[in-house]
Amino acid sequence: MWRRLFTFCAAVSLLLCAAVCVLWAARLERLRVGNGWLFRGNRCTLSLSSDRVAILGPPPPPSPAPGKSIGEIDAMRASGGTLRYHGTTGAMGFRDWDFFNDAPHAGAESVFDQFASAFHRPLSDASIPVLMAALEDERFFLVAHAMLSETTAGEIASDNPQGEFWHSLVETAKGSGHWKITYDGVGIELVEDRPRRDAGTWCDEIWAVATAPGLTAGRRADVCRRWHERLDVTLWSARYSRVALSALALPTAYLAARGAGRVRRGRRRATGRCVACGYDLRASPDRCPECGAATAKPTLA
């Protein structure tokens, strides 16, 4: 059994060595293979550059993880993936995502009170690994996409999409309660689900549920890949030559073991010993009394 396992592992290692050599010869520019794979809830990705192969993944959370990030993730999961919008419709005012599904403050007397409580709650970077994994789930894709852009690292990497958010808000028909926006390259539809409030010079204050009805699986995959390119860090990296030599070690050991076995059996056969265990067969030339192996008899011409 162990011999078969050794043979199988050596064959797989030899194929890996051949694959690395092909990539090395091709000298591919930076290329991602698919969207990667999930490992302990985090998405890892294979990256090939002109001289290195690397495994990339989301940045590890601080240790110990801040309680704030745990609360943010719990709120996201409790929402069931619902992303809400809260803002004003005029050229001035505020526009923000509500990740925590908060209801309007009943005691607020003016829109300025709403502004002070709702505008841009910064999210912890410790939430990034879980949010990156949540991107792979269709239910949480939209809220994870928006939350990532609100983290410190995500806001910098996405070049602050609030500007695009601000200028793209358009109502599909006057008074319809349906709005369209573009947020970090994703087309989003807003549907009001609460009564509007007059915000004076800021026009109306609205609350709406965000959806992305036209977002295809391919488009989601593109957005996921873009976030990985922005935020992934190198978990492991090595030159092609080192990987090829490491992969070649097991096949080399296998061939060396096979060669040493042939030499050992030849020497035992020449000195009249059992080729299997090395027992002296001069007193029992037909079968080894130690291991029971039959002795190979010379073939008559």
C-alpha cells in the first residue's frame, strides 16, 4: 500500500513539475486562474507573474479581532443580505448606505438630526476577510460590496466611489419611488419603502431597499476579482525554479529507490540469498524459509 502511495505521489509531483516548467517557459504576465478557492472561509487565488508563482488571500484580521468588526458582521448576517439606502435627493445633502437596517429615528425633529446619525459610519478593516468571503454568496454580494468600500482600506483601493454614488442618482419616473445609481461600477436600483420627508433645500429625504436586478453571475465574478486585485495580500510566493526543483524531489527519490532496489536484488541473487529479505538460500534453494518467497529458477534454453 505504501509503495503504491509513494508511486502515486511521485507521479503527481512529476506532473506538477512539468506544469511549472511550462508556465516558466511561457513567462506569463500576471494572470489569475479562476476566482480561486475557499479555505477556512477565505477566498485564495493563484497568481502567476513573469518570474513567480504566488497564492494571494485577504489580509488577516488583527489579533485579537476588535469587537466592532464582529458587530458589523453580525449585523450584515442579521439583515439577510438586505442593503438599504438613506439620503436626500437634491444636489446637496447626504447619501449613505445603511448596513444595519436602522428604522428612522422617531424623535428626530429635522433632517439634520438624521444626517448626524446616518452619515458614513466607518467600518473596521478587520471585517475585510469575512466580507471578501461574503462576496461569493449571491445573497450577501451587494451588501458585502458596499461594506468593503466603506472600510478604510477598501475606500482607498476603490478610489472613493461616493462621488460616483452622488452624481448618478436618478429617479426613473417622477414620483415613482424607483431610482437608479451606479456604485463602484455596479448598477443598482433603489425602491422606496417608507414615506418621504421634506428636507427643504435638500429636496426629499428617502429610505429605500437596494437591489441589482441586472447583475449576472459573470458580472459578479468580475467584481469579486476586482476586489481581490485591490485588497489581496501575498500569503505565499516562490520563484518558478524553486517550485520546479521542489516538485522534482519526490520523483527523484522514487527513481533512486527503484534503482537501489534493483542493485540490491542483483547482489543478493549473485550471492545466493533471497532477493526479498536477504536470507541465505544455500540450504533451501527452492523457497526462502524466512519470508516464504519462491526462488526464481533459471530458464532452460
